[in-house]
Amino acid sequence: MENAATENLSGTPARLRRLNIGPRLTASFLIIVVLMGAVDFIAAWQFKHIEVSAHRFYQVDQKSLAVMRAHVDLTKRTVTVETRKRNEGGEHP
């Protein structure tokens, strides 16, 4: 009689070696499907976190844009006022 170590050179457990190819393929397919479902769940969860972060960046970007617009408007008004003062001062000595 052969030793159990010499019988199992592939490293496959004895319980799995007794199964026919059909049940082995079915079990492998089900494992793959379960793993794919788990990966899909994790990806959807990560997309939700990305969406939340993107929304925060959008809000901050909108505030920054409003501040920049106010700064540009203030600068334009300052330049306009200074130009009018120079024009009025130049016309009436």
C-alpha cells in the first residue's frame, strides 16, 4: 500500500480528489461568481466615496470661483475709478 504523501503529489486534498470533474467545475464556477460579486460590491462602495469627495471638491471650487470673480470685479472697478480720476484731473488743470 502506498503512503498518503506519495499518492497526493499535486497537493490536492483527498476529499476533492474523490469528486468528479462536474462538481469540481461547479464549485469553481460558484467561487468565481461569489468573488466577482464581492469585487463589484467593493468597487461600488469605492465609487460612492469618490463621488462624495468629488462633490466636496466641486463645492470648494465654486466658493473659490466666487472669490476670484469678486476680486476681478473689485480690481476692474479700482482701475476704472483711477482712470476716471486721471482723465478728470488732466482735462481740468
